[in-house]
Amino acid sequence: TAIKNLLKLNSVVLLIFHLIILIVNIVKFKKLNTEYQIFYNCMNR
């Protein structure tokens, strides 16, 4: 049972880890997107 609990914990940690990576990537992408928009707007003026 201890090994089963450890595996459960491990899968939860992996899930959280993947969620964090996903959030970080979304934030980075949005930041890049806004920077690109600002750059694009400056070039079009």
C-alpha cells in the first residue's frame, strides 16, 4: 500500500508540474504576443 500511495503522490506531482509548465508557457506566449503587437504597431506608424 505504501508503494501505491507513493505512485499516487508521484502522479499528482507530475500533474502539478505539467500544469505549471503549461501556465508558464501561456504567460510567456502572451508576453511575446503583446511585445510583437507593440513592435508591429510601432512599425506601422
